Amino acid sequence: MLAIKRPSVLGTAVLLAWSAHAYADRLFDIDTYLAMKSVSSITVSPDGEYLAYTQSHRDLEKDTWQSAVWMKPTAGGEPVRMSAAGTGAWSPKWSPDNRYLAVLSDRKDGRTQVWLLDRRGGDAQLLTEFKQGVRSYEWSPDGTRMLLLVKDPSPADLDEEKRPNPRPWVVDRLQFKRDYVGYLDNRRTHVHVIDIADRNTHQVTSGDFDDGQPIWSPDGKHIVFVSNRTDWPDTNRNTDLWRIDVSQDNPQPEQLTSARYADSNPVFSPDGRRIAYTSNVSDGLPVYAIPQLSILDAGTGESQLVESLAEMQVWGLRFSADGRSIFAMAEYRGEQQLVRVDVESGATERVIAGENVVREFDVSRNGQVYAVVSRPQSTAEIFSIDERGLQRFSAINRDLMAGITTGAVEKHTFQVEDGTDIDTFVVFPPGYEDGKRYPGVLHIHGGPWGQWDWRFNFVSQLFAAQGYVVIMPNFRGSWGYGQAFTDALVGKWGDIDYRDSMDAMDFAIEKGWVDGDRMAVYGWSWGGFLTNHVITKTDRYKAAISGASETLVVANYGHDEWQRLWAEEPGLPWLEGNRELWDKVSPFYSLDKVTTPTLVVGGEHDWNMPILNSEQLYLVLRRRGVPTQLVVYPGQGHSLSVPSYERDLYERYLDWFDKYLIE
């Protein structure tokens, strides 16, 4: 085995430090992961001379995340930090005249506000002063105004004095919970406009609706936003595009789209004649519908789907400066591409594809593309594109990763019994030897409406560094393979996705990569849910890790955030005929068959997959004498945001699998 024997999670700090030092200069490890920085929110200045971005890292001393805004000349040179040290800042956006760089920051009193950084120098200027803070913002085309997305204030926001205890939650809406938020009340999110010169603000949308994704028309007279303004918006996914004339007094919103599912993510063409957006078009259940590229003629009101990207999930839309093309990110068969669509013909060009995962991008006025790209064996960095292809623009993690050897990544396709082609990614241990079988880990993705792709997968690389071959299948239900492939999961949770995943492991055994007698299974979210199904259906796996999972599915109704999904599938549980499907897809009723040692983990305040699921799973296994352990992370939602908790989690992962597959 390539793995060095690790000390127990409960071992001393000295042993942990020695273990990290022993292989940190050659194999990817937890310390390296925690030291990694991330880059996001890239934006090129109007004159094309600078690129601003958010850089984030874990502050291990304070045990939290920190973020700052940086700027780098596009012609080359060292990056410069724009936001003050010791303060958090993110989401930079240039003023149209190049003078200001606006950012979001909570530096004053913990409330997120818009701040202005003058490129001529001086301290940051506070622009907004909402007691409830600001969600997002957009400069007007002439730079004199800014639209703001602001949630209505709560009584606590308006309290002048601190109360010893919080007010009670008063709920009378259907959607009353949200992960990372908790209980919801009747406060809604609306669009406001602020005048930059005098700081005066006024609210331009209102009502018992949530408004989002607002954008300016090129002439600055209109704002287009996304809202579900049906009679009972908490019961459906029918968001539409709406337009409001802010040049008038007391304007009323005008509905622009009317598809029965979600229309969202609007962006104007430079001449204002078209609006590109995504439309979830499907004849099936709305939760499975794939958001596809559509173009609205702002004059006639007619919309048309772009056929060349039919059934491909797209987002992050941008028009070229001349309005002839639309740039977008698209998922396609295990790739996350940057594509360019000709507006007139619909012809599509793959600008960045293959073993490059585009996480976001921006395009300068002269057509220069910048993108945040992740690769199988390297973390995300900023790249530019020229005639030679991708050129590295940033080196945020270069020094950190310079001495690290990571596992090779391959994508393979196999055919299941009914003739369907299934893709699986395979991460091999560093120093992998052909002809030698290794212990294998089935790593199941979440969603299920997502896909594994070519991005750097730190969890799989951690497993690979310990000597495991990691199998990552895109089972049916995954996006990226067309609507029929996604819809195949309808009514078959824990069935068809289970069979595809088992076939992926059999494929890996057949190829000679994996030792079928030494296999483990791990997943988070839907991956945890499917892991629970795996251990009830087979004893082939020597160990399992179930993260943020579901167990007794019906127990989640009225407790998690998914009331809308449950009404769509499996259907309201008290209605005749529906309860049978609820029980069929629930692993709980088969836990008497489990013999696999299972580590059960989750966040205390997870309203996506509530911790009660993990508690139920653990209690049954513990009562039955199956080796198990329940680990709950205080105050955490569906993912962990505290670095020390992340360290603890991944150390437990490696120790659990080592114990049952290596010892």
C-alpha cells in the first residue's frame, strides 16, 4: 500500500503533526486541503486593463473563512489587495466609468452593505446603510445608480435595543424553512434603487413575493427581474421574467414569460432587443426539468429555445459586446464547458471543453475571455484564452501544490443491462501499478441532479492518497446526459441509481483496478441517501460513510425545506396510493438487513437533509450491534463551514476506511 499508517483521530496533536509532515510534500492530505485558497467573482474592468476577483481562505487560528477582493493587471504583474486587511469583502463589480470598484462587505457592524473603492485612492466609502443588509447589487449602465436586492427588515433589525432573547418565529406561509436560514416568516426580498450621488434609495418592487436576479436594460429605463407571482408561489416552481419601467412614477411590473416551470437568469443584449435566459422545459416533473437556453425578443415578446443546446443545463449567460453571440457554461457528459452560441443561427462553439471544468467566466469588451478553471489534478485558477489555448493568469495555489503528487483521473464508459451507456470517473492512487488490485471506494454524488466531472475532487484525492481506487459514476438521474436520462430516476430512488452504481463497481473489478473483497461506499446528501440504500441491499462493502443522508423519508415531511418537492414526488403522503411510494424509497424499513460498519455524520442545523435521518440510521444500527458511530457538527447546515470541523470530518473518513479495509 502507498498509504502511511495514520494515527487515530483521537491521537495526540504531536502525532497528527508528524503524520502530516511525513507525506505532505508528496501526497495530497488534509493539511494541504485546508490550506487551499479559492477564487471567485472574477470581473474585468470596462477598459480591459484589470481583473478583480474574490480570494477566500480558511483562517485556521480563528477557525473561520476569510475573503478579500484583489485586482491584477491583465497585461501581467503582481496582484494587489483592494479590500482592507482584517475585513471581509466579496462580489466586486466595476463602475462603468472605471473609477470605482464596488464590493459587498460586513466590515462595519456585521451587516452586509455595498462599499465603494475609489481607484484614485483613499479609504473605502460606505454606500448603503440598510439595517437588514444587502443581498446583491448591480451598477446602472451610466453609473449614476445601483439596483439593490434587499430583504424586508425583521422586527429585530428595527429594534433599537438588544433583547435578551430572540423573538418567536411567527409562521403562516407554506415554505417555512430554508437551509442556512432556519425558519422563514412573511418577509420578502425586493428590488431597490439607490442614487450614487445623494445616497437616496427607493423600493421599486413590492408584494408578497420574492424578487431576484435583477438586471438593468442597456438604456437604464427598465429593470428585469425574476419572480414567482402565482396565486400561491410556495406550491410551485413557476418563476417568470418581469419588467418594470423605473423611469415612471409608481410603475407596475409587466410579465415577459409564461412557461409553466422556472424561467430565470436573464441577461440583456447590448442593444436591448433580446434577453437571454434559462427555461426549465420538460413534459415531466418540474424538479427534474433541465434549465435550457432560451432567447426572448423584447419587442415581440416571443421566446425561442436554442436547439443546439437542447437538454443541456446552462447558466452564467453573457452576451458578447457586439450582441452576436451568447457565452454560457454548460454541462455535457461529465464536462462543464464554456460555449459560445451564435444568436442568429444557433450554432454552438465549445470555447473551453474536455478535461477543464469552467466554474465561472467574464468577457472583456474586446472579446478577451477569462475563466476560473479546475482540472482533474489541479485546483481552480484563473485562465485567459489566446490562439494557443488556455493561459494561466493566476497562481493562487501554485506554491502550495508544487510538491504534491495527486492521483491520475480517467473517465470510462460502460454499458448496463438495458443498453444504456453510463460514464464513471476513476481516481487512481499516486504510483498506481497496472495489474495490481487496490481497495476501492464507491463515491456517490449528491443532487441527484448533478454530475461528476473533471474538476479537482479533494475528497476523492484524499482517498486516493491513502491507496484507494475511487469510482465516481454518473448514474441515471444525473444532469448532463439529456432529459430522458434524468427522468429515468422518477419513482425509482434507490433502485436504478443503485444498480448503475453497483455496475460501475463491477466494471472497475472487471478492469482489474479494484479488489472486490475490499470495497467501501461513501456519499453526502443524495450520496448519503443512496449509501443507505446500498448497505440495505448488499453486504459487499466492508465499510460505509453516510453523510447528511435520508433514512425514514416520510419523517422529513414538515421538518425539512423540501415541502414543494415532496408534493411533486412521491406525492403528499396522506393521499391514497402515495404512502406506498414513500415507504418503497425509504431505506429505513430495510435497516434490519445491514451488516456493514457505518460511520454516520451530519450538521446539527441541516434543514436540507435534517440530522434526524442520521440519528434514526445510527440508532437502528447501534441497537442491532452493527459497528457504527454518529458524529454531529454543532451549528452546521448541509455543508461544513468551520475548518476544525472539516479537519475532524476527513480524519474520521480516512480512519474509518483504514480500520475496515486496511487493518
